[in-house]
Amino acid sequence: MHGHDLITEVKDPGPVRISKGLMGGFIVAIILGLLLVIDGFASDSVRAWQGLLLSYMFFLMLGLGGVVFTAIQYVASARWSVAVRRFAEGMAWFLPFGLLIFLVISIGGYGTLYDVESTLRESLGKGGVYHNNSSNDLITKGFFLSQPFVVVKGIVFYAIWGGMAFLILRNSLSSDKARKEGERLKQKNIKLSIAFLILFGYTFSIHCIDLLMALESKWFSTMFGVYCFSGLFLSTTCVIALITLAFRRVPTVRPAITHRQLYDLGTWIMAFSCFMCYIGFSQYMLIWYANIPEETFYMIARSQNGWGLVFVLLPLLKWIVPFAGLMPQPFRGNPTVIVIVCLLVLTGQFLDLYWMIYPVFNSSPVFPGTAAIGSFLALLGVFGICLNQAYSRNSVLPMGDPHLVMSVNGSYL
Amino acid sequence: MALLPKKGLVAFFNDPDDLVHAAAQAHEEGFKNLDAYTPYPIHGIEEVMGIKRSWIPKAALGALITGASLGFLLQYWTHVLDWPINIGGKPLNAWPAYMVIVFESGVLIAALTNFLSMFVACRLLPNAFAKTLDDDLTNDRFALVIPAKTEEMQQEAANLVQRMGADEIRVLGK
């Protein structure tokens, strides 16, 4: 509403510590998760590596997504999101752990998960399975997806992501202390964010190609990078909405989190669920229509023997649920509806990764394995502790941002 | 400009906040069918004036379903019924390939219906009776129209807007 209940100053809520009970839960999740991972590797190591890859991609997308969200808000000079921006920034604290898990997978699990060299050698022997690719291209692809190069690329990417996230977060945090510098630091972050988004586009696509598309080393899709990105953005927005709702229960933060922020987050979830469906459909439709054997085998394996059921669940959970659930105006800012929709979308994201990874090794849907559950729990615990580290060190609102009051008042409208 | 009420009162304001407060007050005191003219959209004013959601979303949804179905039928008729051709061994009813045109025709018809029904809902169709209230309404003035049939109601409304800081009051239908 206009003119009413405007505030002139946001009270600094200071750092917020996650409750001891929840922190205990996170620690229990890590210990329980590690035990389950050990059990998984002892019983079936092939499935355990798939599970670890699944959990890694799920949480990498959230950790990285926090930085992407922050960077997009900076580049667009968005004002609505200033009050919730620090929640997204906190998610970036997961990145160092992401690097650790990445190294474990790419060094320890490469031989089990990826058969790049043997597939390419086999196809070279047959004179190449591709219509248009000369054998020279296969050698290039073999080199691109070879273990040493994948590891090197991953480390370089993490250096880029981590380094730029560090700089963006440092500028944002230092504006809390030096409030007069707020505008200058914001301008600095806008430039950094532009650079980050450009680099992110390339590096994240290649990271997904290295770790997910390489599972099917004969297959390729030019939509793959943007498909993974849309999953990243949708799940990240859902997690930010959940964190925002959690912070609404903190009395000191509550005045800054209004119905408007929730409404806008709901709108974003709805918008990006459409984007997700659009990208997913584009990838499927083009492969279906072109009907080239090198491309279709991926979709055939993923729509038969029960995988078709998982495939149908993806548009249901990632598009129809958020689209229909958040379409009515009163629902878009309704905490209960947002929580239900977000949890269903995150389930869809988990299933999406499951549907990308598991059909490579299993001809019909299987239990993802104790290692998948265990590593998911453990990384959830790590993610929670990372959030606690972020939120308990600095104010949970960007106090130095010149547009914070505007964001809370909704005067950007 | 929408048609003005036959009898009533127009209050001009220089400040959008005054307009919002006056509209809220008038709604609270029981004046019906309020209308406001502003140079730019003021968010939240429909709520305080007691204006409910219009029928436009329903019309748009109906048009969307109609347009999408028509788009599908057009393709089904051309590809399956009228001129069946085997393209690349695909089934004649190749619905995944139809979806793009189904989407586009749905959006096209829905958007056009939305656009046109806005004019109908706002009574902005061309007519010979529309008069411009004030040239500055497209620049820096804000007007609130309060329909009031009787003299007493007009007096009451005039008192109200005066209190709320109107800088000019005009009575309609003297």
C-alpha cells in the first residue's frame, strides 16, 4: 500500500545464530550420513558413486546458485531483493566443501562413473558413431573429458567461482561497517557481478558437461548447460524462499521481511518454473523431432522400463505444481503454499538429477542407494552449518546497502 | 476517458498520497463506485477504493484455452485429416511438434482478448460523450470521482475531500 506504515530506518538485527536444536540435527545428519555412505560403498560401490554425484550436483547448484542470485540482483540494480540478498550470499559458503566433494568424485570415482576413453576408442574402431564427426573430433572429445583435464578444469572453475564470490561477499559485508561507502561498494559489486555472470555461464556449462553429460560419453545436447542452469536457478530460488520464511520467525529480522519479498520470491519461482519447463521441453522436442540415433538413445533409455514414470514426474513437480500453486495472487505470498511448493520443486530437482545419472547404469528405476541418502543427509548438514557460519558472523541484512529501506518499504514499485 | 457519473463530485489533488487517503476515507464512509484518474499507476489504490478484481483474468483464461485448442485443431486437421504426409517416419499426430504453435496461438488469442477486454471493462470504448476533466491529469494532478446523487451526499463528499487536502472541487451534473 502507498503512503502507509513507511519506515525510515531498518533496525540492525545483527548476526543470527541457528538454534542449537537445529545445529544438533545437522551434526547428527552428517554423522548418520557418513555412516550410510560407508555402508553404501561397502555394499555397492558403483551405485554409491552415482549417489555421491547426485548429492554433489544438488548442493553445488545451491551453493553456486546463491552467488548467481546475488550477482543477478546486483547487475539488475534490483531493489526488491535487497532485504533477502544476504540470505542468498550465505549459501556461497558451501563452495569450499563443494570443491572437496568434487575432488573425491573426479579423482576417486572417475574410473567407475565415466567410460569416456573406452567408448571413444570403441567408436573410433567402428569408424565413428557420429555422422558428421571425423575421428579427429572424437580424439578432441576424449581429451576434453579425460580425467586429468576434468580435474584441472574443475579446480580452475572453483578458483573462479570461489574467488569472485569472495570478492562480492567481502564488498557487501564491508559496506555494513562503512555505510558511507555503500554506494561506491555497490557500484564495484555491479562490475564484479557482470564479470562473474559471464564467466559462470561458460564454466558452469562445462562443469555440467564434464560431470553429467560425460556419463553418456557418446551423447551430446547443446541445451545441456542451460538445462542444468535452469534447474540451478529454480532450486536456488526455492531454497532462498525457505530461508526467508525461516528468518521471518526471528523477531529481530521479522520487520524487514514483508509480504512483498515473499510475493516477489513466489513470482520468481513461478517464472523460473516456466523457464525450466521451456528448456526441458526444447531439449526433448528437438531430439524427438530430429530423430538422430546419436541423440535419441539418451531419451529412449530415460523413457522406457519405468524411467518414463520419473520423466513424467519432472514437468509435474517442476512446472505444474509451482505454476498452478502460485498462480492465484493470494497464494503467491502465502508462507504455507510457498513451503509446500518449494519442497515439491526440490524433490523434482532431486528426481531430475536421479533421472539424468541413474539410467546410465540401471535399465529400470532402482533405489538410489544408501550412499545417495547418506551423502544427501551429510551435505544437507554441511550446508546448514555453512549457513550458520555465514549468518552468525555478520548482520543478516545488508545494512550498508543504500536501498535497504526502499526494499523493506516496497517503494520500488 | 471513462464515462463520468451523471451526478457527483470531482476532487483534484496535487499529491498522490492525499488521493489515496481521501479514496480510503470515502470508501470507509460508504461512497460507492469511486473512480480515480492519475498520470501513472498508483499501487494499492484499488484495494483502498474497494475495487474488486475484474473479470478480465477469466476472459483471458477462456481465450487461452480456446486459442490453444484452435491451434491444436488446425494442425491436427492439416496433418492428419486433410493432407496426411509421412514426415521422417513420425506419427501423423506428432503432438510434441505441435506444442510450439499451440502455445503461440494460445498466447496470441489470450493477449488480444486481454487487451480488448481491458477497454471494455474500463469503459474506454470510443464514444462521443467523453470529456477531458483536466489537462494536467496526464502530468502532475490526481483526481478522485465520487458519485453522489443527492445534495446532502454531495455536501458530505465535498467536506470529506476538503478535509483530505483537495485543492479543487468540481460538482458534476448541476
